[in-house]
Amino acid sequence: MTNNNESILKNADFAYMQKRMLWISVERRRAFSDESIQDHDGRWLASKLSEDVPEGEFRFYSNSVWAPEVKMEVLEELGLTGVIPT
């Protein structure tokens, strides 16, 4: 399952951020944790990829709750200031 989900993300132009163990797409304004793509099937991933992310937001998908400060750190590392993490 993981390899299939990783292939889906690679084909959707997501890049892997080793430091954070995240699959990230700045263009799509989404990030998926390793554990989330390992624990869910391709249908789950496809549904999350098709969700509308409102302008000015960046969506994080993870099995655990991330502190807002950590999400902001990731966004700063990506050079995305003024974006709201959800």
C-alpha cells in the first residue's frame, strides 16, 4: 500500500521532505505524513487529493495532531508566510 501511495504522490508532483518525514506539494497546498500514507489506502489518498483547499490555507494530513507551532515551522521552511495551516 505504501509504495502505491508514494507512487500516487510522486505522480502528483509531491516531494519528500526527509527532515519532517512529509510528502509536500506547495502548489497543491498539502502535506501528508509518512504514517498517514502507510496507514490508509489509495482511495483515502485520492479523496484527500481531490478535496478543495481554500485559498490562503495549507492542509496537513497526519495520524497524530500536530502543534500549530510545528505546522508554522514547516510553512516557514517552505517560504510560505501568511498561509494558514489546517
